[in-house]
Amino acid sequence: MNIPVLSIITFLPLACALLLIFLPKEKTSLLKTLVLVITVINFIISLTLFFNFDGGTSDPQFVEKAEWIGYGIHYHLGIDGISLFLVLLTTFLMPLVILSSWTYIRERVKEYLIFMLILQTGMIGVFVSLNLFLFYIFWEAMLIPMYFLIGIWGGKRKIYATVKYVIFTMFGSLLMLVALFFMYNLYYKATGTYSFNLFDFQNMILNPNIQIWLFLAFALAFAIKVPMFPFHTWLPDAHVEAPTGGSVVLAAVLLKMGTYGFLRFAMPMFPDALMKLLPYLSILALIGIIYGGLMALIQKDIKSLVAYSSVSHMGLIMLAVFALNFEGLQGALYQMLNHGLSTGALFICVGILYERSHTRLIKDYGGVSKQMPVFAAIFLICILSSVGLPGLNGFVGEILCLFGIFQANQMFAILAVTTVILAAAYLLWMFQRVMHGPITNDKILKFPDLSAREIIQFVPIIVMMFWMGIYPQTFLRKMDASVTHLLDTIKKKEVIFARSQMAPDTVLPQLLLPPDVPEILEEEEAIIR
Amino acid sequence: MIPSSYFIVLSIVLFFLGALGFLIKRDLITQFMSVEIMLNAANIAFIAFARSAGSLDGQIIVFFVITVAGAEAAIGLAIILLIFKQKKTIKTEDINLLKG
Amino acid sequence: MTEFFWLIPLFPLVSTAILALFGKHLPKKYVSFQACLAVFLSFVFGVISFIGLQNAEHGHAALSKTLFSWIHSGNFKADLTFQFDPLTAVMVLVVSLVGFLIHVYSIGYMSHDPGYKRFFTYMNLFTFSMLVLVMADNLILMFVGWEGVGLCSYLLIGFWFEKHSAAAAGKKAFIVNRIGDAGFLLGIMFILIHVGGTEFGTINQAVSGGILTPAVVTLIALLLFVGAAGKSAQIPLYVWLPDAMEGPTPVSALIHAATMVTAGVYMVARMNMLYTLSGTAGNVVAVVGALTAIFAATMALTQNDIKRVLAYSTISQLGYMFIGCGVGAYAAGIFHLYTHAFFKSLLFLAAGSVMHALSGELNMQKMGGLRKYLPRTYYPFLIGAIAISGIPFLSGFFSKDAILTQAFAQGNYFVWALGITGAVLTAFYMFRLIFLTFHGKERLEPEVKKHLHESPPVMTIPLAILAFFSIFAGYVGLPVVFGKNLDFFGKFLEPVIHAGHGHHLSIGTEWLLILISVGVAVLGVFIAYIFYLKKTEIPHNLVRRFPFVYKLLYNKYYIDEAYNAVIVNPLVRGSEAVYKHFDLKVIDGAINGSAATAGWMGKVLSTFQTGFLKDYALIFLLGAIILIGVVLF
């Protein structure tokens, strides 16, 4: 099988965006339908990844490698159990995002669709790149369409929000770029060859003192993206101002880039620095959980409430990642998908309310359930999924995360369990104020219940919520090998030994033996015999 | 054979004439011509050095410069024309659109 | 047939799914028929499995079926496994039987409600969750049911969500329960870490194998009890249950009296190996139970809302069940759970019938003399009241007596004394309820009286059936004084429940204890009779004499207000302050500050940018000359 599936799903949206440029902008429904079809096709193609994915190995699969610019810059794609589901999450959500924007976006529809498609290429590209240069290009490329999505179709303070978002993200990623070139240079000095290859970088044994700085540069970029406390303030602003589709993508996929970056780059490349900084990072994550929850409790705007709930949920995910055990990592991975689904769905719900009344303030609502019973049921399911009700997806991830945290540090786990209470408190309180009680606002009396299109966009999400909650094995088993491998990389014994031998002022890295160590050992044994 | 320094001196003189013209003259067209003079001053220097070094590199660069100058003339004149259309003037002291 | 026992919870699940997806298009009659049928099928399969269990060989007294493996990740393992052992059998039968009767009753009670179909959907979902809870073979799956019933409770309390108080009560119930759940989850984590699995069999082996240190056992037991206290409304987490009465009455009967609130008791009984091993935990359970029993009973004394009296009574009775579990008499606790399910749901349904007759009136002060109008409601109500008061030969007498006798036998005299005091209060407030509602002067509003009517048979027949069980259900577990081997109930549960260390009392002492508890029950009834039928001025005089005590009781010790003042408000205010001063000022301030600094610097530097071509050219030239100078010299 030599079909370059990864390249296809990465660049199909971009190709579609190019095509769109030549189509007349007045025919909005044609454009929307075309984009919807393309994104659905893209999702179907990406499903082949899932079915052909071998869960038994941690090696990257569907690898495509080609010469590109030279100097170690290759076109190098591949996925493993960590990125597989994030790619699928992206392709799965895109058609729904298009559907949710169907009537929400009325101006400049063509541009909106083009930016969405470019964004999709960027997002998938980030998840599939195995060459750090390529990764960085996608990482930055993603920023541009998002900048416009918020800046053009946003709310009242859109310019402030979008500039804040871009500056925050740029600040982190520039430091990452510096660190990236520093490593590139080190690798060249140590080996005499150029490389941006992820695995080459992982095999460098760096001096722990240098690692700290490199790790901090990478971690800052990712921590801003997650976002971890105290780098979270761009998130509520961006969410509040972004159009529904933008919020959904932002919450469901863009935030995952941060956690993904930790798992894929920062942690395996700089394990010593990670170990040294682990307590501080864990505490930041823990603060994020509680702080986000408390802030969500008192928000007056539904969207910023959901945004702060993201801060809290992502804090739990990060804490589980920092637990550095199998259950924690797998739980965190699973919870990333759950968060993508449930928070994405919540933003769609808020968008539906906003489309009807053009306000996001909780106090303007009340008694909506009476008017929109179907919506009430769907909204409640999404909330319960976010709260972590057993039987829905959130529970599986949450309990694995908590168990992972518990194994690492019982005190942290006891504090982290407050998320169980806080999540219920802020979400259900919001639900009560928005959906229940007497109808206070005459506008609400005119609310139509969900249209067929609006129901259809929820169907796949809700099916997935139940599936992931009831039969998580489908997903967990595909992750096993990669999670084990990740843990091994971080805790590799011979690396730790080599580092412990290193003089404190060493700058040049040593290189890890090539992966075929066992064979060499066998040869040696044979010689001895 | 005429020594290279003659050409260099010519080139320097031409260049500073061009620069002076650019700084003193007020209308864009004359300034534009001054720029052309400066470019050609550089061309003379290139040719001179190419001859003394016995390599063709300098002459090749001159071709580049002439090409670029041609393109520049086309674009530059077009811009000047547009400015004149809008502002009804090509006096540089009347135009400060780039003020920070 | 018994191998199909795992179908028991699936009937209501399938029914829920059908109703949720297609309910809108189904006729009303069919909806209720299907809902009742599903629960009835569960009951039938429960009975079949129960009989199968009776006939099973000794030592194989449990059925088990793994449907599929649910979550596996590293050391974390949870399967979808159902089991059916004696304890489960009792719970399944109670849940499905009482559930079925209440479903039938609801056909009449909810007939005029616009949310009729939604109601039956929720009720089926509840039955499913509750059955999962009691049939789970591991704690994680149990937690699924546990949260599921919590969700249904939320949905059903807030069933009339247009009412502000109902929506608020539902939310309060869910959040308070979540506090308990957090404790429960931590307990599960500790078990997972120390035992390596959450299957009851595994835990049992680990505990009897002595793997766990006593401190760990105590910790786990206490954490699990936090969960139980949340679900079963014990101090300090009982506050949600009185508010839960905002839901429709059948809901109060099914969820907030007979089944869901007893889940905590069931869980403690299920984990009895832990509580038996840890004396501290057992004592905590018993003392919390006893305090709750008496505390809730005092609050019931002054309430005028007929359902709230019953709600406080439920809290109090749950306290008794925990006394049983705490002193090691798990069988007695479960026995009380079982009898209580009948008489308390009977009382609620009868109260619902009264409300139905009085167009939704809840205030007892506006009732009175209803006996002659509602005879088919009155007699079941009376039977329920007698049963709960502990008058001999009705079910409540046997179960309550079993608990108190055990408490005494264990030497836990303090708990026993509290229990006995609670018994006086129980008899008093129940008969206060009876006398104020059905006897004495009529105090009905004229408008209400016009519409006064007895409930339809679809409501009164379930009452009659429940009344029957309230009388006779106790005869399966007679105390020792009536004969050596008459405690069938305790014997049936023996395979699951570790028998307490045989503190047997002499027959004489047992008789004495029985006499005392009968005496206090009669005393309570007598006082109520004097207060509310003979000398009705006494209560008023008491109120006038002790206004402080009355106000304190009437306002439920101001506990809700205290929680708001001490926990909720500081949390909200504090968060608001942090949001305003930290999130917006410090963090955002730092960001906006650095942006502003950059902007200011740009402005300063941009003064060089005059916009005149010549200035640029001059600077350019000077720059070039300087550069050349640098290169040359």
C-alpha cells in the first residue's frame, strides 16, 4: 500500500481552499456544501488510518519521507498511537464545525471557509509531522487563519482578543524556535550531519543543565497553548470573541496541541529537565484545576464559563501527564479526546443559543428548556459528558487520570478530586440558570427548537460520547504500545546512566546507540562464545 | 591603458552627483533620474573592477543591475503617475504618507 | 432461566432508549404500559433468579456474568460484570417490586401532567441505574449505577423545572451528592492501589488475607462512608433530601424513600468486611447514624409540609440502618432497609394520594378530618404509620427492634439510647401527621374542598399491596425470642455478610428490650394523641413558652443558612475577588502592560519616521557612509 494517506488528509483541505478561491463568493450554499463534502470525505479517508493502524507497535506508521529543502529538513510524516486519535478528532470535528457555522456566519462566507480549511491543514500537519522544522511550519501556519477567524468574525472586542491570542502564542513559539535551532546546532556539532528528525533529537543525550533551558523554551510554548495557569488569560478572551466554529476548533483541537507538544517533544527530548521541574509543573497544573473551576463558577458569560472549565479540565490532563505512569498518560490521552468532544459540543450549544438571542450573558436566559426540549436534552448530555458522568466518555478519561495521579501523589489526587465537585457545580448551576426556571425574557418565547441540521450535527458527537464511555477498549488498545514506549523513552535507564557520567559543563551531547541495540549485544555475546 | 583609478574616480563623482541630485531636487522625476545616475555609477565601478580582475562576474552583475533598473523604472514611473493622479503634485515635500 | 439474570437491568434500559428516542410519537397509554412492563419483567426475572439462588448448591450462592471488559489500562481494570448473590437478590426484589408498584401508581398520579412521557422515561432510567448499582460486581461499575441514580434524582427532582425551587433543589441534590462521590472515588482509588482490583470477591480475599493494614482499612472505610453519607443523606450531607421533595410524589417515594437513598446502606453492607475489621470506622458509622436518626427526627417535629415530615423521617430511618451496619448487624440494617422500602413508599404514595385529592395542598394545618373523605387512602396511611412507629407485629417493629437489640448487645449503649429516643420522636411525629391530616377539625380551604375526591383505583391498589407488605414483610426475620431458627432473612444473607462476633443476649434481656421499644412507641403515639386530638392548646402553649426552640426546629437548625454563609458564599465571593483582582488585574495587567510598553516604545521611535522621502535618503546616505567608514578604518 503506497497511497500517501497522511499527505492526502493533510493537504486535501488546502487544495479545497485553493479551489474555493476560484469559485464565486455569492453562491454561499454551494460553497458550504462543497466544503462540507470535502471535510466529510477527508474524515472518511482518515478512517482508513484507524482501521489499518496496528496497535501492537509504537513505531510511527504510514510513514512518508522525502527530501525537501536539505540541511536535515525533510518532508517526514507519520503517526503513532498518540497522534492517531488527535488526527481523527480533527477530521471528525471539521464537518461538524462547518455545519455549526451554516447560518451563524452570514458575511464573507467564502473567506471563512477558506480560513477553516487552511486551519485544518495546519492542525493535521502539526499532529503528523515527524520533522521538527516541518512541525514548526505547521504550528505557525495554524496561527494565521485563527487570527483572521477571530479578528473578522468575532464579537465586540475581537481585535483585542485576536491580537492577545497571537502575541501570547507567538511569544512562546519564538522561544521554541530558538531552542529548536540550538538543538539543531548541537546535533550538527556532535555528529557532523544535519537533522531536524524527531527521533534523532530524542536520541541525543544532553547535559541536564542545558536541558533545563531547552525544556523551558519548549514547555512555555506548549503551556501557553494548553493553557496552563498562569498563561491562561488569552483563552477566555479568544473564546468569548471567536465565532462558534472558531471556538469549537480552538477548544477541541488547538488546546490539544499543547498537551501533544509535551507528550511528543518536550518530555521525551528532555527527560532530566522534566524530572527536575516536575513538582513545579504539577503544582501549576493542580492550581489550574482548582483555579479554573472556581473562576468558571462565577463567570457571567456562558462562553467564558466554558473557557474556564477548559482551563480546569486541561489542568487535570496535564497533572495526569505529569504523573508519568501508564494509567495517567493513557487517561490523559483519552481525556484529551473527551475534552475535544464535550467542550466542542458545549460551544456548539452556546452558539445555538447565541444565534437565537445574540447574547451570551447567563442572566439574559432562563426557562429555555420549556421552549427547546430537544436542545435541552442534548445540552444536558454534553454537560454531563463534561462533568464525567459514568456511561459517557468523560468518566473513563477522568477516572484513569485520577488513578494515574493517585499513584504518583496521593495528596495531589485528593486535591484534584475537587474537580468532580466543581465541574458539577459550575456547569449545572449554569444549566439551571439558563435552561430552567420561569421564562423571564420575552425573546425566549420566540426561540425555535433545533432544526434538522442542528440535530444532525449533534448526532455523531453524542454517539461518540456513548461509545467512548461504554466501550473504550476500541480506543485504549490502539494507544497501549505508544504510551508504553513514551514512558520507556522518558525513563530509559542507559540514558540516565550516561547522563550521570557527564561532567557538569559538557555542552556537546552524546548519542544514544542506534535502536538495534539488542542485535549488537547478540553479536558481542556470539564473539564471547 | 587607462588605469582603473580613473574609472573609479568617475564612478565616485557620478555617484555623489546622483546622491546630491536626489537630496536637493524636489520633484520625483528628477530624483528618479538621480537614482538612475547612482546605479550607473555603480555599474562603471563594476566594469572597472571586472576589467582589472580579469573576470566576467562584474559584467554579469551589471546586466542584472540594468535589468533591475529597467523594472524599477517601469514600476517607479507607474507609482509616480498614480501619485500625480491622486495628489496633483509630485513635489516630495507634499507627500508624507509614511509618517509614523 | 437463572443464567439470564443479567437481563434484569436491561429491560428498563431498552425501554428507556425506546422512550427517549421515539417517545414523542408513541401514544400516552402505550408509554406507561411499556414502562411498567419493563420494570415488571425485571421483577419476574428477579424472582426467577432468586428461586434459582435458593436451589443452588451450597457455597455457589452467587451468579455472575461478564458482559464485556470495560476499561483496561495498566493496573486499572473494570469489567461490565453483573452478579446475583443473596444481598443483590434482596435489593433487586425490593427495587423492582416497589418500583413496579410506583410506576403503576404514577399512571394515575401523573395523568394530567404535560411531562407524562418524560416522567416515565426518567423513571425507567432510574430503575436501570439502580439495578446496575445493586447488581454490579465491582466498585467501578457500582459507581456507574451510583452516578446514574444521582442523575435521575437530579432530573426528577427538577422535573417541574419551570419552578425555580425545583430546579434549584435538583442542582443542590446533585452537587451535594457529588461531594460524597468525591469521597467514594478516593476510597475506590485506595482500594485499587492496595488491593489491585475492585471486584467484591477480590476485596474480600484481600481483607481476609490480611493484606491491608488496619489504618488503611479504616481510611478506605471512612472514605466510602463519605460517599454513603452523601447518597443516603446522613450528617453532614443530608441537606439535599428535604429539598428533594420538590419532585413529583412518586419520585419521592421511589427514589428518596425506598431505593436510591438506601444505596449508601447497601454499599456499607456490601463492603461489610471493611467495617467489621475496622472498629473505628464501624463506630463512626453507628454514631453518625444515631445522631442523624435523632437530629432528623427533631426536625420532623415541627414541619407542616406533609412531604417534608416524611423526608426527615426518611433521613432518620436511614440513620437507623446505619446504626445497624455500624454495630455489625448488617443483616438487621438491610432488613430495615427492606421493610422501610415498603412502609415509607406506602406513606409517600398515600401522602401523594392526599395531595391529589386536595389539588396539591401540602400544608397539614390546612387539612384535618379527611378520614371520612378518603378511607382508601387513610387505612394504608395508618398502617404505614403504625409500621414505622414500631408498634408490634408490623414489619417496622421487627427490623427496628433487631437493630436496637444488636446495638445494645454490642455494648453500644449510647447509640442504643439515641435510637430509643428517636423511636419516641418517630412515633410522635408520625401520629401528629395522622391526627392533623385525617382526624380532628376540618381546616380545608373551601375551594379545595369542592374538588375533594378519592384517588382512582390505579393509585389505591398499589397502596393496598404496599400496605400488605408493610404488615407482613417483617415475618421473614423474627427475633430469637420467638424461636431459634425463624430469622430466615439473616440466614439468607449469611453467605455475603460476615456474622458479627456472637454477642448474644439472654432471652430475658431481649424481652426487656422489646418491651422498652414497644413502650416508647406507644408513649409517642399517646403524646401525639394528647397534643393533637385531646388538648390541642398544648402545642401552642409550648411554642409560646419555648419560642427559641420552636424557631430553631422549625428552621431546621438554620443548617442550610449556615452552609451558605460558611461554604457557598465565601467560595463565590472569594472567586469573584480573585477573578477581579488577580486574573484581570495581575495576569492580564502584566500582559497588557508589556504590550503597552512595546507600543509606547514604537511611538517614541516612530518620530524618526517623518514621511518625507528626502529625510530617509539623507539618513540612508549617512548610514552608508558610516558603514563604509567602519569597514575601511
